[in-house]
Amino acid sequence: MRSSKAKDDYYVGGRSMGRWHIGLSVVATDVGGGFSIGLGGLGFLIGLSGSWMLFTGLIGAILSGVYLVPKVYQLSAQHKFLTFPQLFKFLYNGKVAMVAAVISAIGYWGFTSSQILAGAKLASGTFDILSLDQALWLMGGVAVVYTVMGGLKAVIYTDTVQWILLLAGLIFIGIPLSIDFIGGWDRLYSELDPSTMRLDNVSWSQLINWAITIIPIWFVGMTLYQRIYASKSAQEAKKAWFIAGFFEWPVMAFLGTLLGVIAKVAWLENQIELPLLESGQPDAETGLPVLLKTVFPVGLLGLIMSAYFSAIMSTADSCLMAASGNIVSDLIEPNKKGGGDLSMVWNRAITFLVGGTAMVFAGFMTNVLDLMLLSYAFMVSGLLVPLLGGFFGKNHHPNAAIGAMIGGGVCTLALEISGVSMPYDLDPNLFGLTTSLVIFYAISTYFKRHGYKHNYTG
């Protein structure tokens, strides 16, 4: 808080961060507790094949690191960008940037809620004294307060420590004691269908769904752009992306799903009891916290839970900073009478407001992974096509970008909310992206035929 004197400090860490701080912050933000709980649920349902979800994160990190990071860093160094939508303003115009800011802010606001919900489910499932609502306000309140105070530096420094805590907790405490609790490694093979311990227990449509939702987020994630801007050089940012990709897959992917598999064995052996969903099936996402609660004595339980709470807050704080940055830098200040930046007091007040409303919204949701993926899909289907078109295309009209953003995002949300059955169980995001691409191409073609020319000058 004392070192955050200006917006550069508060939103992009003074543009002075190294590869390890950035890399660990990226993976802590991207995987965090929400995916940790979600991965445990996938491991419970389909086994180690659930790890392929984060393999798409590795692909996204590599592609983004090679093709996007150097180009974006160069532009940010020249123009002192603070947010992702400011890149859209450079590629198109201010109106496009504002639409992008609305989509990004809503998406990250929802993502903040999903992380707070993940923490609440983990805490209330582990400690009987806490209800879900109490846990939600306790965990959310802590994350919101330190983020409001310290900005991105507080986020990145705590992310580094939190990720190390989570990794060490799972490797040295979580896996060994859980395996011992169920009676050894052999129980994973004797009690479960053989497909559970293989990597081919997943449909091609599920792989496509994960890929089209998770890979593009590495190109449109506001949290990632903030870390590119915060890096002290393009090379440091690029190496940070590769560090993050490695820790996503294979490291975290297999640790998370393996704990879910262990929870499945414990449940089948009646060693743990899980709450039931309305369908009568066990809530797979609670398998991991109930397992941890049952397995560990008081002291070790405190250590492993602190690791998970840390991971959850490391994602919540980053998403909160992203949503706040969009609202302040892209929506309020460009329309502020007289121009100029808001004071640090107002920056912190808006961050607090965004975090508070995210906690309220989390109280109305039930499924962590669904909420996370919906937030991802909304941003991806709205922002990916205009971004790639602006960077790698020519003469694309701003109206094409606006139409693609609104059309793609609305299509995905409408299909998700309506519950319409998709052919081959494909994700609605695929149809949202297709809609965005068609609109973008159609409007761009119309203006090109009428002699429109526009190229960004980066």
C-alpha cells in the first residue's frame, strides 16, 4: 500500500516484476483454488483424464508466449497501457475499447465470485463450525481487503507465496496422507474402473470444449495483460509464460485429479460421506474438502487448508484487480468531465465495491467450475475474434469489432442460460465464437467494399 503511489504502481506493479514472480502469479491466478476444487471434481468423476483440461492451459501459455507477449509488451512499453481494452482502443477506437471493457469487467467480476464460492465450499465442507455464507464472507473479505490496500504488487507477491504453499502442501502432505488413508496405491486400481487411471477416459467433444474455452483465455485475459505490462522486459514476460504453462500441466493437473480419484475411492469404501445433488448423485466438488477434513489431524489440516485458501485467494485477488482496472481506466476515466485520473482513494473504493458485489453474487451460485467456465466463455466468445483481427488482419472497421463482441458474447450467454442441447455435446462457446467470426467478417467486408482503410501503427 505504501509503495502504490500512482496508477502504474496500483494496476501494473510499477512495470518492474521478474519472471518468477510473474510466472508463479500467472499460474496461481489461472489454476488457483477454483480449478483446484474443479480438478478434484473431475478426478472424482472421470479420473486422471480430467488432467487434459489443464493441458489446454499449457498450449495456451506456449502460443501466447511465442506470438502475443512480445508484440503486446512492445506496444505497452510505448503507450503505457494499464488494461487490456486500451489495446483495443489502439487497434480500433475508444468505442471498441469501452465495449471490450464491459465484457472483460463482467467476466472477471463473475470469475471473482467463482473463486470466493470455491473458498467458501472448501471452508464450510472442512470446518463444521462455518456455514457456507459465513465462510464466503470471511474468505472474500480477506482477499478484498488486501487487494484494495496494495494493488497488483500485493496480488503478485502474495500469489508467489500462495502458490508455493499450495504446491508444497499437496506434494508433501496431501497426497501421501490421503494415499495412506485409503490403504495404499493398489486401492486406486482395485476399487475403481480401470479407465479411471488412464488418460483416454474423455470424449473428443469434451477435449474440444476445454480447448476452445481455455486456450483463447491466454489471449484475452485482462489478468494476463496486467502481468505482461508489469514485467520488466519482454523476455522476462515470455519466460514467465513458459514457467506458468509447466506448472499447469503436468504438475497441477495430475496433483488435482489424483486427489479427486482418492476421494472417489474413500467415498466408495464409505470412509467419507458427501452431500447429494438434486439428481441424487454425490457432489463431486465436495469430495476433496471432505477427504481432507477426514484424513488430516488438526495441525496438518490447518497447513493443507491454508494452502488451498491461499490458492483460492490468489485467483480472486487477480480477477478483482482486473475488473476494477476495467471499470476505472476504461469506463470511468475516459468519460470523466475535465479528464485526468481518479485519485488513489477512488481507485481503492471502486475495487472494494467490485469485490463486495462479487461476494453477494457468489452467495446465489452453487457450482464453481460451471461459473468459472461460463465467465471464461463469455469473455472468449466476445473478445478473441476482434483481437486477432485487429492484430493480424488489415482494414477491419471498428463496427466489425463491436458487432463481433456483442454478437459472440450474447450468443454464448443465451445458449448457456437457455440450456438448449448442443449437437455432439459441444460447448455453446464454439457457436458464440462462430457467430463472432461471421459478424466480424461480414461487417469488415462491407466496409472494405466501400473503400474503408484502417491499419494500426504498432
